[in-house]
Amino acid sequence: MTPNAENLPPQTLRLLCREVSLLSSDPPDGIKVFPNDEDVTDLQVALEGPEGTPYAGGVFRMKL
């Protein structure tokens, strides 16, 4: 377990693991999720820019 995860209450850690698993297996359209198998608190995502906006065609990565 990583230092970040060690600071989380067990109930919060279970909820976070469940949510990350759901997002990874069935992400919303235009979103890709890249979980870190070694650190559940390190979640990276890529958002596709919506059509009809100045962001269309772009991919925007972020760390949550």
C-alpha cells in the first residue's frame, strides 16, 4: 500500500477502489481512465474534446 492510501480510512479506500474499477471497465464516452495499479490514489484520465467546441479533436490528459 502506498503512503497516500495508508492515510485513507478503510471505507473510503474500498469506495475509491470500487469507483476506479467501474470507471476503468465502463468509462463515459470520450473519457479514458488510466489507473495506477500500485497506487489507487493516482488516477490519470484523458478527455476527448467535445464536437462543436473549440476543443474538438483535442485530447486533454490530467491527473486526479
